[in-house]
Amino acid sequence: MNTHRRDPSLDVRHTTLKEVAKASGVTLPTASKIMGGNDGSMAEETILRVKATAKRMGYRPHFAAKI
């Protein structure tokens, strides 16, 4: 019998890039390029909007995604 129970308050939900993209009104590949720094051909307004949305939502890249 398992007497150990997880404390639900310890569950941390992180904002995903997909959520940032949706909130910014761009596609997931566009948000990915912007957050990855590969945004050379994109409008400055779009770049600023996605980065501001990511900051507001508390987006942090997943550490394993950078490997």
C-alpha cells in the first residue's frame, strides 16, 4: 500500500510556446523562430508582440528543447 501522496500544490504548470503563439496571434513555427532568435525576416511589430506576450505569460524555454 502506498502511503505517500503527492501534494497538488507542488504541481507547477509552465506556459508552453504553443500558448504564447496562440495568445500572440501567430503560428507555432513563427513563435519558435522569434524566441529562438531566428527572426530576421519578420516584422518588428510581430517580434515585439510575441516577446512581450511570452514575458507577460511567464514563458521559459524547456531546458531539454535547447539540446
